[in-house]
Amino acid sequence: MHRVVLVIAFLGLAGFLSGQTSNDIDSLLKAANSQNDSVKYATLMKAANMYNRKGLLDSAFYYNDIVLKHAKRNKDSKQLCEAYLAIAGTYIRKSNFDQALENLFAGLKIAEKEGYNKYMGKAKMDIGFIYRSQNKMQESLRYLQEAEQPVLRERDTIGLINLYANLGTSTGLNGDTVKAMQYLQHAYMLSDQILASGTLLPGKKEYIVKLKLVNIYSTINLKRDTAGLAAILEKTYLVKNDIDTGANLYQKFEIRIILANIYLRLREYAKALNSGEEAIDIYKSIGTADNNQLRDVYWVIGSAAASLNDYKKAYTNMELFRQYNDSLFDSNKLDAIHSVEARYETEKKEQKIVSLNKEKKAQKNLVLFSIAGLLLVIGLLAVTVRAKRLQKKLFKKESETQRFELEQRMAELEQTALRAQMNPHFIFNCLNSVQRYVIGSDVEGVNHYLSTFANLIRQTLENSGKPLIPLKDEIRYLETYIKMEQLRSNNKFDYTINIGPEVDESDTFIPNMIVQPFVENSILHGMTNTKGKKGMIRLDISKDNKLTCVVDDNGEGINSMNVLRQAEADGHVSMGSAITEKRIAMYNSIHEDKIELQVTDKSETGSAEPGTRVTLRFPLSN
């Protein structure tokens, strides 16, 4: 939730004037045409600010740039400083922090030279916000603290409230909870004082209420005890009463998110669920909201529903949370999601069986791959028993020659067992896809999917137990697997398989299913992070002194995605990768000519295209 606080602490101002329409902006622009220069460019900057609040950032850039050029021509330092800061604000909304900082420092230089306290304080507050977003907490605190004196000199009470709210957030994230609470309480006290004065225009009043919401968000993160949360709840209802008498839907949406979070921490799950659902209802009327806030409310609803044993609602909202999550899950939330999914699937079991019985052909295929799974388990048990028997014999052998031969044989059996362990993993993933088709009553889709899956199972059974298989069989297996993943992802990616003319597919042998886990990683992680462009996976196979297989994707790359860290969190990628690494290690311990493995982020190679490249080199002695 810290991230939500950070975003609201700066961008939360977008909601308080959301009632302004395009007609208001049009009226400003028409008025500007008949005004003299001193008024005209101030009007254009006001229009740009309104475009900012409505999220029309290109229009905001356009009019601020006009003001900037005019200020440069006329050497108007005040207008130039204001334009730099306005452009920086738009860059912050686009999360382009490098450009934002460049404009902020340009504006700050002018403000310090000319003694513009107002702009000096704003620039330093915005710089402090950016450094906090970049997790540079010491720099953030330094600039926020430096902003205090110019804001005090300007006697800008509203700016001071905003500053103390930001200082409270940054200080709390830096670990000084006591100091953070002092800043936040000071900001809240100033907010109450200025509201009680009755001198604020409606727009400014809503701005102060918005800052109080930011304050409450930050305070929730610092308070963990029941008494502290109860005090925050009381304060939140006072703000809610003010908000609900107004017409600002965005603030009504936000106050209910706050209430839902407090009730969830107080373990009042029914009230948390009710507040969260009220927030979603209001959001439907707004039509737009910050994705981080939506993600937060879906998480609260899902958690509260799970605690109330409503696993269907919990599962639905956890899936929505997963869709809006643009970063790796933390382990606690991932465990909670898996727990909800397991309970939901258990609750739905009988209903799914009834549904599957209505689809006779689907049921027949389900029986087939269930039998295949049973055979695989039996095979795994047989291999394990055989390996244990060989191990017992090994201890009884006194001859070093016989001991070495048995060790080699046991290593080969362990490779077979490791390959067999991968098959239930495929079956589990494909069962989930079948369930989605069945739930959606897509008979044609489930038949096509099951037909493809049956083909994959048949190939798996044909190749199972073989230490080495022809390259053509591995390629055929990979194509079947990739087509299944295309079906599961609604063709979110394409693929190509290129085989060099020097490669004889029938007379070249490689270990069974050793390329597939890396193709799977590219699909599951690379193809979910292509930033709007269609995913592409390329498999290139060539031969020189070894057989080279390259798996290349155009995702964000293993460094940017932190795939390895996610693997530790969800336990999925680590299974295929760890097994494959063990197989390669065992193979290399037996053979003098080794298998080579290299995983590279393409950004480290100077490639213009992002992504991950996995290179496998197999000895031709096979």
C-alpha cells in the first residue's frame, strides 16, 4: 500500500477538480485570444493545468510549451520559472522522472536567483517527491526539509500542509515513525484550522480535504495497534461527512477505500467488504481512477470475502487485483491468493463435475489424460523404487569399478525421474485452462484444446524414459506445447522456429524435454511484459562444433522483470528451471563433452530490442 500513498501524495490532486468540463477549457482558450500578453499567457497556463487534471497530458505540454517560448523571448523570469515547473508536473504524471527533474532544477535555479519563495518551495517539494518515488530517501528528505523555509516565508498555509504531508510520508518510509507522525499531525491540525476559517473557495476547500485524505493514508501505514487504528477511523468519518455533503465523486471513492483498509486491519471484515464494494460502485460512475487505488480496493474486497468464507467473491477480486498489479507480488499476498484459489476450487468441485458430465466428449478426453497422469505417477514411482534398489546394491559392492558403473546408472535413472516430475506440472496448468473453457461453456474451444493436449501427452509418453531423442521429435513437441500456450493466452504472441541447413533433424539427438522449460519461461514472463507490442519467441538451431539452440523473446528482459525473484515467490518457474539445471549437471558429471547453458538479458549485449536470450550448446557426440 506504500506505493498508493506515494502516488496519492502527489497526483491525488487530479480528483478534486474533476468536475471541470471541456467547455470550461474551451472558454478559457477563447478568452485568451482577446487578452493582452500579460493576461493571455497566464490564461493558457491555466488551461494547461486543467488539461493536466483531466489526464490530457499532450494538450498540457502543448500550451505550457507556448508559454515557455514566450517567456524566453520576453526574458520574463517569473513566467519562465512557472512554465518550467508546470512542464515538470506533467512529466511527473507520465512517470518520466528524468525530464521532470531537468525542468524542476531549471525552474529552481531561476527561483533561487530571483528570490521567488513560492516557486522555490514548490520545486523542492516536487524534487523530494520524485526522489521518494525512486527510493532515494535521504535526498527526498533533504529537499523536502529545504522547502520548509521558502514556504514559511511565502506564508502559504496550503503549501505548508502539502509539505508536511509529504515530509510525514518520506520520514515514515525512512523508518522514523515518531517524527513522521509529528509531521502528519501538524499537517492535519493546519488543515482543520484553515477549513474552520471559512475563507476558502469551494475548489480550495476540496484541495484541503484531499490533503487530509493523503494524511490519513500515510497515518494508516504508521499505525498498527487497534487503539491507533480506531482513532484514525474516528477521524476518517469526520472527513467522510464533509465529503459526502459535496459532489466530488473521486473523493467519495477514495474515502471508502480508506475505510475498507482500516476495517480490514481491525478485522471487521463485513464492514471492510461493504466499504470496498461502495468504492467500486462509485468508481463505475467516475469511469477513471488510479490503477493503484483500484488494485488496493480489489485486494481489500478479496481479503475480506475470504475471511467471511465467500470464496467465489474472494477469487473474483483476487484475479482483478492480479490484473491491476504491475509489479511482483510479495510472498504474503501470493500465499493469500493461492489459499483463496485452493478453497474456491474445492468449493466449486461438485459444480464443475456436473458441468463436465454435460460435455461427453470433454469428459472422455478428461478420463484419457487422467489415465495418462496416473501412468506417469506409476512410472515415477517405479523409477524411484529402482533407484533405491540400485543405491542399496551400490553400498554392498566392494569393487571400485562396479561402484562407478552403478553410480553412472543411478545418475541416468535420476535424469529419467526428473523428466517425469515435470509432467504433472503440465497437466496441472492444462487442467486450469480446461476449467476456464468449461466455465465459459465453450464446447468447441475445450474440444480443440483437449485434442491438442492429448497430442502433447502422447508425445510425452512416447519420449518418456528415453535418455536422448531425435531433434525432430523435440521440435515437434515444442511446437505442440507453444500452440497450447497460444490458445491459453488468446494469441498474445507469435513464434518462429529456424533450423540451419547444416542440421540433420533425424540424425541429431539431444536430451528429452531440455529446451521446453526455457520456452515456458519466455511465455510466462517475457510475453506478459511486452508493453503493448505483440510478443515474439524465436527458436534458432544451428551447428558448428556443437549443436546450438537459442530461445529468444522480446519481453522486458530478465533483469527488468526480476524473474528469478518472482520464481522464488510463486514456486512455479523455479521447478522447471531447477530440474533442468540438475539434469544438465548430472549429464555433465557423466560425460566429458559438456552441455553449455547461458541466460542473458539482451540489454547487456547492446541489443536495441529488449528481452531474454537463452543459449544451449549440446555435444555432437550424442
